[in-house]
Amino acid sequence: MSPIITRRAAFGVLAGIVAAAYIRPAKAADTLRVGKAVAQNFGYTPLDIGVEKGIFQRHGLEITRLDFTGGAKIARAMAAGSVDISLSAGPDMQFVAKGAPEVAVASITESPIFMGLCISKESPIRTIDDLKGQQIGVASRGSLTWWLIDELNRVKGWNGVDRARQVVVGGSTQASLAALKTKEVAASLSATQTGFLLEEQGDGRLLADCSQYVGPFELFTTFASTELTQKNPDAVRRFLAGWYETVDFMRKNKQEVIPLCAKAMTYPPKVAARAYDVFMPGMSTDGRMRPEAIEALKSSFADLKAIEGPVDMKKFYTEAYLPKI
């Protein structure tokens, strides 16, 4: 005997067929390879915290994190097509000027307080003036750290034998500490929190942060590969939306964020707490690039002789992908 389908059951089957026709599989998240020019930098910790708290994932992104030891290395990785987004220094816009397939898309900070001069505990140096004629460790030739020493010489009027001289030691915290311990350099121009770490370990101290002689400057910047901006511009927008949502989260949740910062930087919690208090107020909340900070960056290109001829900074960065306020 054939089964009898009731009218209600028939409607149920029909409704199921119609619903199935409209169901679409969930869209897969876009994967972005995001690199840090320097791993142990408070300015780049929103990447780690945004991943940890699922913020980027809520914006439809899966993040592959990559660590480098300097802006030149991450620029080479971008040119090779192995990085989609880089968190690096503003002066890396010089690579854009030289044809690198990337563009600056957002400001991370324009505050020079993030960078500082560190010395060992045995150092006889007591003030910035004692650095006259000394060797100072920097990440690489033509880098942000290199320029910051050039600027110190300019501000102090040091020339010839009086100049503080750059010595390339690499961009990692370990490299800076090693150069100080072996007395290869009298001081190291590093992330300011390196000085906090030296003080915590009893191995040295922060001599001064760079805000003592440098004004607003496009210091840390987010770059996107031109391939990404052309093929998936919405992913750039979603990354920046996730970044500034994370910055907002960090501002509002200090106690929860400090252990996450310590983990990201592999620094003791006490150092991370000090870094949070000093640096968090200087983190950009909207990514806009201020004219005075860009003008200072332009001057640095001239000082470093990084770009020949007239410089049109608007060719190196865009604010087209920033979240709308």
C-alpha cells in the first residue's frame, strides 16, 4: 500500500526544497600574510592581540603572522610576493619610491617616544650629550634607526669627529643587547621598551627616548602589497578595520591586554605594563597620516639621500582603505 502524504507534510517538503535552493555555503575567510619588521615592538602588538581575541576573524580574515629583523628584509619579502601586509617604519616609503610593489595604507603611530637610546649598566654615559663622537648601534643602513642618529647629529650640531656614528647591529632586541654587552657600541638606538627590559634585568637602562629631540614623525606604518590592493581591496579595508578595532579594545581593557602584550613581545609582564602606559596614548586610533608627520618623513628622505629629485609624498601612501569615521 503506497504511503499517503498529508497536505501539511507536502508543504513541509516543498518549503525544505525552496530553502535549500537559497542556502549558500559560508564564505571562506581570506588569508593574509602579515609581517612585522621587528617582532618585539609594542607598536605592532595589535596584530597579535587582534588574532588572539578573534577580531580579525570576525572581519573575515585568517592571519598568518611572520617576523622579520628590519624594514629592508620585510620590503624584500613584499617584493618577492611572500607578504601581503607589512607593519614597518614610515621611512620604508622610500622603497615605494624605488618601485617596490607596495603602498602605505595607514599610520600606526607618529610618536617618536616609541624609539630610544639604550646603554649598558657599566656605561659611563649619563646624558645624550655624552654620545658625541660615540658609536651607536642601528638596525640597518638607511633605516629609521639610522636616520634618528643623523637627526641627533643635526640637532646637536655634531660634525666630523664629533658626530655620533652608526654601527649596523641588526633589528632584533637580542642583537642590540649583544652589541651593548660586548661594548661594540656605546649605545643602541632601539625600541624604547628595550631600555625598560634592560632596567628590569639589571643590565642597563634607557638613556632617553627620541621624543626629546624629534617632533611628530610618521614612525610606524602599515603597508599593503599592490597585488592585494588590486585583487582584493576589501581585504585591506577589513584588515585596517580589525586593526583599529583592536587598538580601541586595547585602550579599554588594560589589565587583559598587558599579559597578551608580554606574550607577543616575549617580555616580562612588568615591562609590558610600563610599555602600555608609555606607548598606548601614542597609538593612532584612525590611521590618518598627519601633514606635519609626513613633512618630517619627507625631510628624512632628503637627509638620507634616499630618493633622488623632487619628492611627491602623495605617491607613496593612500588613505582610501581606512575605516570611515
